[in-house]
Amino acid sequence: MSDSRDNIKLIVGLGNPGQKYEQTRHNAGVWFVNMLSSSYGGPLVSIKTCKAKVAECRINGAPVILLTPEVYMNNNGSEIAKYMRYFKISPSQILIAHDELDFQPGVVRIKEGGGCAGHNGLKSIKSHIGGDDFLRLRIGIGHPGSADLVSDYVLSKSSKNDFNLIDGALGDVLFNIDDIVSGDLQRAVRNLHVSL
């Protein structure tokens, strides 16, 4: 992981829109952006630029946009790309928060670039923004044990214990968001006790 990066200007929380999905594991990225919105900015509101909700805030003195696409996970890349083009934001200035099957609840990892590991939301983003130089916040949700069970698993609610573990991990990320936004990833990783 590089010692420093561009300042983050856009933080995107991946998930599916609507009340039906808001408490499901696949919306862990949205949970994080909602937490940021509550701590640093106002409520997320719909915009005309793209099918998304956004909030403006300042983190460590820097302006940051929070965004949650209002389209299904598989199609979110097109809406994120529209927003990026309109406001001239490069991939290296984005943090994408998303659910991660490979990590247990309570585990978070910061990652630069790389593959999508079957995550359809990340595939959509990569195909629309023309690169993978975006930062990722991988939020552990656990794995159901079989690939056949994944679809139902991610679209169902976590147990209360798992949700509390995820919520606690997101709180730790929130505590270190200044360093993440300013590009001091090594410090953020050390503080989060994350192995690279």
C-alpha cells in the first residue's frame, strides 16, 4: 500500500435502494455512508445529476461528497461515472465502501485497486469509470459457507450479534476517516489494526 494518495473527494456506499434492502448485508457500504452523513453532514438527498443521493460535508477541513446510488448494485457504476464526469473527479479520489464475503463481521480492510472477487457492484464500477485506481473499504459480512447460498445471504439481514460487530468496525473506520481522506493510509491501517 502506498504511503500517500490523492485526497478523497467522493465516498460511495454500495447497496440496493429502497426500504426492502436497507437492513440487508449487501447494504453495508450504505450503512457506512449513512454513519458519515450523520457525523459530518446533513441528510442524503436525491439529485438530478444522476440516480443517487448525496450529502456535502467537510472531513478534516476538506470538502467531501457522500453518495449512495439509487439503482441496484449490478448497475451502480453508470450512475457513479455520471457524477464523476460532471464534477471532474478521478478514480484515485474515490473511496468505495462495500460488503465483503471473505471477511468475518467486525473485520474491515482498506485496499487499493485490484480485482473484484465476484462482487457485481465493483465490476459495474470498473466497467464504467475506466480504471480500478479507487480506494476500497471492504466491510466483512461473513460467508454462508457455499457459493449457492451467497445470493440469498447477502440479501438477508445480519444477526443482531453480527450487526453489532459490523457497526463497531464501521465506528473504528469513522474514528480514522481523517487519515483515510487525507491519503495517510499507512497511519489509518495501523490505527485500525489491519494487516495488508
